[in-house]
Amino acid sequence: MSAALQPPALELRGVSAGYGRIEVVHDINIVVPAGSVVALLGPNGAGKTTTLSAIAGTIPLMGGDVLLDGQPISGLSTYERTRRGIVLVPEGRSVFPSLSVEDNLELVVRAATNNAQTRAERLAEVWEIFPRLAERREQRAGTLSGGEQQMLAMSRAFLSSARVLLLDEISMGLAPVLVESLFDAVQQLRDRGKTIVLVEQFLTYALRLADLCYVLGRGRVTFVGDTGEMRSGGGGDYLQIPDTAAAR
């Protein structure tokens, strides 16, 4: 079954959100099929990061609703949404710098399960998805490169039993060779059944991975389509923006 035919894992219905009294996104509707990769694209100030924040619950809604598996979750805190499987990996890296790579991961996997065998199996999966981290498992996280820290942040999200991963500009400021490795890992996460909402500055990678694309402009959805339609120009003027254009 194609991703587009899968039941929705996540839905935004008429969502408006912003900061203080300033509304940034206006009455947007987004459907994220289970097991799919959905890319949110658009120029600076379009509202993509705001949309992820609204899903994660780090900012309140001004209107509309967010649904997980068909159930409204807008009244839940960020913590409660995380417990239900929605995990935001924000731009920048969220790791414990003084701890080793392995200790960073152990903290998460121990919180997720008390079963030693299950913990070992989950960690083995991380080493498979992120072989670069396996090579550096004894290294302090604070001494890793920016790309490696981003891999560590993503692996922590994976170990937290996330069902829906919200990835916000994971390639920001990274060398191309590390960007390639990161997106190989995203593909593996998708292959393991994760549902992914991706905000990304590199169109090449976003279009390679995504099943569906939503283009935002001035806080509104201006285009919805698959990657074939985007490549053929259906996404409009956004396709003229350079591949490295930052988008918030």
C-alpha cells in the first residue's frame, strides 16, 4: 500500500498558531499518512518551524486541532505528546556534552524499557543506523562534530520509542558528506516504520525522501502534492529558491 493510502498518523485541521498575539500560521490543514515522510517546504518566514512547534505542543494553538491516530491531542502538554510518540528534533543539537555517546543513549533506552535484552537490541539498531556513532561510542558527546551530535540527537529520539519524528533543519550548517549520512539515516528510520515530518533546506534531499510535500507561504498552505509534482514545477516559485535556502 502506498504511503498516501495509509491511514493518517497525524492530522492538522484548521490549525492557527504563533507567538504571543502574533499569528504565524493560519488555518492550515495537513495530513501525514502512517509510515510516510512528509516535507514542509517554503521560504523564510513561511511558518514551517512554527507548524512543528504547534504539533509538538511547545507553543499553544490559536485555533484548530492536532490529531494523533484520529484522536485530538491539542489539550496535551509537550511531555504528554512525547509519551504518546511525537518527538521533535529541533534545529541545533540536544545532547549531554559531558557524557559519552553510549551513556547519552543508555539514559534514554533505560527510561523506555526495563528489559535488558530489549535495551541491547534497541542499541544494536542504533549502531546499525548510525555506524559513525558506533565508532565513537566511548567519546564524549561534546567533542563530536556538529553532524555527529545531530545523529546522536536523532538516535535519542529513535530510542525514545517515537512514532512520529518532527525533524527541523537537521542539516543546518553541516558539511555535505555529513548531510548525506544524516539522510541515509532518515531513510533507515522510515524503513523501520517511523512517520516523519521534515523541514529541510536542501530540496534535493527533501524531494528524494518525501512521499508528500506541503509548501507554505506566509503561514498558509499554497501547494500540496507528491514529489513528482514538485519536480515538474507544481510547487510554484518555491522551486526557484536555491537548494541551501534556510526556511523557517
